Amino acid sequence: MEAIINFFQDKEWELVRSFETPERQGTYKEYESLKLSPASNAVLSSFNSGIYEHQWIAINEFKNGANVCVSTSTSSGKTLIFNICGIEIISKNPEAKILAIYPLKALGTEQEGRWRDVVSKSGLPYQIGRIDGAVPQSEREKIIKKSSIIIMTPDVIHAWLLSKVSNSSITSFLKNVSLLVIDEAHTYSGVFGSNSAFLYRRLQHLISIAGGDYQIIAASATIKDPSEHLEKLTGVKFSVIGDEHETSPKKKTNIILVNTPKTNDLLTSLSNLMRFLVNDTKYQFITFVDSRKQTEYIATISSRKSEKDSELETEAIDSDFIEDLPICPYRSGYEEADRNIIQSKLSKGELRGVISTSALEMGIDIPHLNLGILVGVPSSATSFYQRIGRIGRHQNGVIIIVNNGSIQTESIFREPERLLEIPLSESALYLENPRIQYIHTLCLARQGGEDETLKTILGLDGEEFIPNANFPKPFIELCNSERIGEISTEFQTMKAQAGEDPNHVYPLRDIDVQYKAECRQGPHLRHLGSLGFSQVMREAYPGAVYYYQTQTFRVFRLNSYKHLIEVRPEKKYTTKPTMLPTLIFPNLSEGNVIQSKKFGDLTIVECNLQIRESIAGFIETRGRNELDVSYPLDKSLGLYFDIPRFTRNYFTSGVIINHPLLDRGIKCPLLAEIIYEAFFMVIPFERQDINYGSDKHRAERKGFNKGSKFLSIFDQTYGSLRLTSRFLEHDVIEKVFSYAIDIAENDPRYSHYQEEINILKNIKAELNKPEENLFIETEDSLSEDERHTKIILPKSVGLDMRDGRNEEFFIEDIFYSPKYGLSYKGRHLSETSKRMTTETWKASIPVIIVPVTALHEIPGESKMGLYDYETGDIIGSVIA
């Protein structure tokens, strides 16, 4: 500790504040009164002082038949609860199977050893098995047959177990499942959590068909309303044992808040600190950052032998490179073999440091860590305590919180006592997302899917889908529509992409189809991880320098059809995408407005949105030089991207904030940013799930003038998780605007924007006025009937939904034929190059025929009309 303080003083770091969390002695309760089986008593016989109170209560609740969730702090003995409940189950029923589910493979690997130790102490003659992606397919059935306790990740249940229900061993396993263990339940959030909510219902549905029944024992970090979260996740009710009953001991932790030296940038300062820790101390540390790119950048700089090492060297591509690093990056998207190396080195204490995203917040016991570095203050208390809980599990620890300059961190550093007042994370599960629903419809209810296959094996009637779990009603309707083939064009595209294997094509942790990064050198091919489309936009867009385990690669070609990113070795340059302003298209037509509020001149509407994010090039940093590169790229440099922008179009929902003062020529993007930051201070969701922007209305509506400005925060998940709907809760609106004004008045970066601050105050003042009813009227004179159907007019644009890429499509003509039905002729705008004139474009790019049902209008941009089937006439012209 003294060496670290001396380093900060010598290198001109500023010590802002220090805290100390005191040591706490544990208190115990005798376990004999639980009247457990002899096997469980044998396990507990070495606990001379007894067990903790929360352990006793949880085991007792489980014995009485409840589904139990233990929501206590890190390192509080939740694993023992799992173990004893499992021993009780198999003591009573030798045929019983226990499915222990851990969200990380590394966590499952660690817990396997603990299960083996407990079963050994119990004296029971049962086997423990673990199935994850590294276990050969040929071995998995043997494990299922022989083992009473089987450890899996949710991913392997989705991709393998449920796709193999035709196997008699798996059918028998499902019938005998008597206990589900769900660890780290708080991590089931956003896309992963919402997908997993359907996974657990699919599992319950299939176990019920097989004739089985089970209890659930779950563990979670301290979150807001864990009972509600677990019920959303699994569809069943829980008894929750929380912090009020926790009596486990705690080690002392010193927490230091520091500002970096003014003479260096953040990454350089952090890297200097880590080199000092490696070279001049015995600390073993973990550094938490909030982006995948930061893990790579900091690890790369820190791993240089000195500050003067060149960043301009191109290294040979070595798949064993990670073995020799004293500091490793850790994030999602790594290849399994690479991830295993890092996890093994961590567990053995062979790494001096690791730089991680939230991926290592989970309860992996890394006993050697005694120092934690938090780059910025986490948005939730749950994340904060999970991160500092990695430190000092077996000895006193030190936590350094580094000011990263973010708005939230600056706010806490101004009032450090607020560090212990940041809110707990909340459940972020949304089961109404249509894409998520259809992914699980394909897995469960398609012809030949899990439901029909299992019923066929058991000799049951599988023609109609009859739910045996608490599925949402729209999901059940979608399952039955899938059975008879009545699905939308978008779902037809998803079905074509899935083929007969939706369990693998659509992973749990992303809605998007995954892109694979590959580096080919002669006969050698190296796989460099997977990315969703949103991650491609940040890390691996055309021309980007992509970082993978501190090695650098140039993206020279991106194949959207094959979902392949082709890269080659590159010097250690860095690139940052040049983002065009995000275009936001609110859909205020009938059925697309979800809720709204009006206070005086302030109107706030939650509605469906179309979002267009575009990259026009990138800024490349080479040492002290910067290059501004614009698309299209120069083929003579071996870079293949010949169009003016790289674009992602997606559909979601969000909130638009409207007020006449926004039309005064002020900086609306700045106000949107402030409100976005304030929203996270009130509701600490994950930042990658929400974005913000400002735009203008492109169509005239009653109450909204064409051209008038609005601010928006919106869900970044395709199809939406409706996280931003929380904004319209009255107390949330009040708090968000109060925090926004505090940010604007006290954060130095906004000190020159007094007019924007005054407008923010005036908008907040509108909340004091009575709430009024808001009626949004769509002036659409186009009505469909048997003779007329709504179309996008020629010389206008729509989105081609057929292959999942949602490309903009320019319509040249519309026609009807018996072969194609009603269809458009035109070309994708993505095929337009800056180097092409209109004439050369039309001459070189072939016309494409697209069914009318496959093109989606762009709200406020597509010009709409009617097609008369009898005459072939096109009627009317309005903006969508």
C-alpha cells in the first residue's frame, strides 16, 4: 500500500479520497436442527462453528419445497447451499439428476472441483460430470448417462442439449432432472437474459413433457427486487434470502479515488501504473474497464517493456503469443482455446495482472488477487460490489478507482460520499421482443423442433403446440403460426438463415447473426473471435485495426453475406470510426405509439423507431500522427470497400422528447447526451443496451411539425428490450431532469453552453404543469382494401428485409406478374460508389426484383402510395 501511495506522489497523481471497509467477524448457527440426511451431515461435520444464518434459512426453505434465491454479497458461502441442497436430493432419490448451470465455462470448471469435494465427503457413490464447448460430442452422452450432477453453461443447454432431445439418454435425463442450480442469476440481463428466459421455459416445457419435475436453487448478487427478476427469468416464484440475513465474515479493503497526471492521457497513465505494479511490487491485480477495445489497448501498452518501445512494429502472428504475457486482456468474443489459457493462468496465479470487461465480475474465485483497479465508477452498486468483491477474498485488499473523465465518474469524484449511494442494478429482461421470440419459436415449435421431436419419441401427439411452461401469450401464438407456415417476411429471412439448426445459428448472447474474424497466411488460418453487428461497427468495420489479445490486424475485407471479417497482420496503430449523426425515424402511425405524456409544451413519447448508424471512414493514429481516412477505400492498398458509408439499420423502440425551445438553433446532441447520462444515474442499465441522439420530424403530425427537433434515448437491441420505457415513469422523469441540470451546471465540459442549460431548466419546469392527454393523429389518406394495397412509390427508398442486413433499396419501378406477384425493381444503395455517376451505377449494377412484402418503409422518408390491382395504376403520395 505504501509503495502505491509513493508512486502516486512521485508521478503526480492526485489522491482525491480514501475509504476503508472494515473487517467483519462471522456469526454462526448450528445445522443439526435442519435434520439433514446423514450424507449432508457428513459434509458439514467439519464446520465446527456451524453455518451462516443465510445458509441455514436457505436450506430450510428448500427442504420445505420452495424455489430459493440467495441474494447476498460476494464470497458469502452460496456454493455450500447449492451443494447441500443437491446432496439432499440425491440422498432421497438415487435416480435423480441435478443440472447445475453456470453462465461462464470457467466458473463451471471451478465449481466442478467443489462438487467433487462435497460428494466425496458425503460418502455417496455418485459421479459429477461437466459438459461445455470443449467436451467432444462423442463423450457427452456418456457423461449424461453416468453422472448424477451435471454442470453446463446455458449456451450448451441451448446449442446442444435441447437440440438432441431425440436421443434416448437425453430424454431419460430430462425425466429425472430434480434440481436446477442457477448461479450468478443477476448476470442474466439484456439480450442474454431475455434469451435465457425463453431457454429456461423451453427446458421446463420439455422436462414436463418427459414426465419430470424439479425445484430451483439460485444465487444472485445484491440487486433490486431479485424475486421479480427470478420470476421473469424462469417463470416460477421464489423465496428470496437477502442481505438482511447474511452473517459471513469480511476482510478489510482500502478504497482510493485518484485522478491521473495532467501530463499524460488516460491509457498511458494506466499503463505506467500497471508496469510499476508488475516491475516494482508483488501485487497481483485485476483492472476493470467498460469496453472491449480498452482491454486490448491498455494490455498492449502495458505489455511493452518500456514507455519508449515502438508501437510501429508488425509482429508475427503467433497463436501461443498469449502464453508469455504478464498482463492479459479478457473480454467476450475470444476463441475458446485462448480464453482457456487466460483462465488457467489466472487460477494458478501465473498472471501478474488481467484487464477485463464485466466478464470477470462473476464469482470465479481467483485467490491470488489482492489489488483491483476500477477505470471509472460502475453505473450500479451491484457492479461496483461485484468488482471489488474479486479482491481480498483470502486477505486484505486494495481498490484503486481511477477517474476516467466520464460524466458519472466526474460526478462521484465531486461528491465522493455518493459512491456508496449509487443505485442497485435492476432486472432488464424483456420477453416481448419479436426476434427473440421467433428464435425460440424455431428451436422449440418448428416442424421437427424440440417439442415435436420429443413428443414423437414418447409417442405423444405433437401436431398442436400446447405450452407446459409460463410462456408469454404472443409467443404461444407465434409457435402455432410457425406450425402452419404463416410468418412475416422478416421471420422468413430468419428461418432461412437458421436452416435446420437455429440452436447454433442464433446464440443466446446476441440477437444478431455473428461475424467471424479470420486471418489467413498461406496455408495457415487463425480464428480471431466472433462479433455481433453492433461490435463490428465499433471494432472491425472496413479498414479498422482490430485488436485481439494485444495483437493487431487490419480489416481488409468484410463479407456481409458470409458474415466474415478478413484481416491481415498490422502494426500497432489504432483506429476510431468516423460516425455520421445517427438518424432516428420515429414511427408515430397507428399501433406504433406505446405511451406518451404531455406537460405544457413538453411532450414525451415512447414509440417504435428505425435507427440508422453510419460510418463514413475512420481516424487512424500512428504514433503522434493522425490520418483521416474516408470511404471508399483505396484498392491499391489492398483494402476492399468501394461504397461511401458502412451502415447498420435496425428497428427498436425508444423515447422522443419534444419542446419548441429545441428549435432555437441550440446544440440538441449535447442535451441528448446529458439526458442519456442522467438516465443511467437513475436506472443503471448496461450502456451497450441504450444509445441516444437528436433528429427532426420528417412528416407532419398533429402536435408535431415537420422539421421540428427532438431528443431521443433508445434501445440498441434489434426489436427492443423496452429498457428506455422506464423514462416515462413520473418519478424517473423528475430525477432524470434534476440530474441532467446538475451535470450541466457542474461538469466543466458544459460550462460554455449557458443557453442549452437554461433551456434544460425551462423544459424541466414544464413538469410542474398538469399532465394532459396527448392524441397523435396520422394524416394518412391511404386505406387498403381487396383492390388496393399500400406500396412505396418509385423513386423512393425502403429497407430490404430479406437477408437480415436491412439494406436501403432504391425503387425504380413496381410491377405485377404471375411469377413474382407484386414486386419492386431497383438497386441497393450500398452498391453505389462515390466514384460512380448515376449513369455508370445503372449501367454496372444489375436491377434486382424484390417482393413488395419484403420491403419495409422508412418512417418520414419513404413516399407511400396505393397500387390498384385491377388497373395497375399507382395512386396517392404521402410520407410514411
